[in-house]
Amino acid sequence: DSGVTQTPKHLITATGQRVTLRCSPRSGDLSVYWYQQSLDQGLQFLIQYYNGEERAKGNILERFSAQQFPDLHSELNLSSLELGDSALYFCASSGPDPHTEAFFGQGTRLTVV
Amino acid sequence: SQQGEEDPQALSIQEGENATMNCSYKTSINNLQWYRQNSGRGLVHLILIRSNEREKHSGRLRVTLDTSKKSSSLLITASRAADTASYFCAPGRGSNYKLTFGKGTLLTVNP
């Protein structure tokens, strides 16, 4: 158990809909990372937050947004969903220093039908 | 790009054999991490090697780093079927906070 909790584990929704994925980091970790993993694109870095502020941005679509709340949990919002958004979405957390060990959650499997 | 590129893309060996996978990167780094991912699961951190280190061991894992060649290798000795997984490297550089990964090496250990 990594200590990072992601909910829900599975999500099936229709095209055009909006969903919210939730991540609770390990106790004491200030950094939260979001990733999208699909068979054709591999593991894509989406965005990183540190103590409530956006720190780094990757290949995140404009239809996607994220935030980190004062209690350090984070949410990834995906809107106007397309079939191609079907993927595993991972959250990871780490301590304050960059490039230290990151702990990954078990992921949310999103299926868009 | 900061992300590393793992090589080979796939590796199949017999139980008990050693497995070596490589990582190349393009920029100078402060450290480099290796992660393992079992199918459909979250990544698990294996080892971190700093830029001033040349070699590091953890159990059956041995990581080397050659900053002059901008490359690292991960050696798994006496492999087991349970080592079957994808392995990713993540170079870390300065204040660049992105933790990015390549496509990984898929290791299959046959019993």
C-alpha cells in the first residue's frame, strides 16, 4: 500500500460528460502529480501541484483541469469527454524536494462509451 | 526533453537469468530514478541514484549511472517470475519539477 488513495477505481461514462477523479496523497506529502496512461500514448505527465499551487504542466488538454485543496487532496476534472480519453489515470505524491521518490496510487480506470 | 528513453522496449528471459535494461537522457541531471509497474497497477519506486554516484545496489538490483554518456542501466540479478513488469526511468534536473517517464522496458521472466 503506497498510502496514496484514488477514487473511484473504475468509472464508465458517456461521451460529452464530465467526471472528477480524486486523489488523497500520502500523509505529509505536499506534491501531487497526475498522469494519463493509455496503450498508444504511454504514461503521460499531466500536471503537478505543490501545497495548493500549480508547479509544472505537461500534456494536459484544455478540457482537463486540476486543483489541490488546502487539505492537500487533489481533483482532476475531465470534461466534454471523448472516446480517446479512455485510459488509466494515476495520481502520485512526494515530499517537498523535487525529484525525490514518488508514491503512486492504484489508478482510476476511465472508460468513455 | 527531460524524459528518459528506455531500451530495449521488450526483454524476455528465463527465471534465474540476469536482466539488463538501459536508460538514455538528453540533459544534465541531478539524479535518476527507476520505477516498476506491474500490469495495470501504479508505479513503484525502485531506486534513486544521484549524479555524483556511479553505482548503487538494492537487494537484487544494481543501477549504474554514466553522466558523461547520459545513460543509466538497471540490472536485475537472478530474476524471478514476479519481476515480470514494465520498468521506467525518470531523470531529474534542477528546478524542473516534472516527473516524466518514457515508454519503458517490458520485462517478461519465464518460469
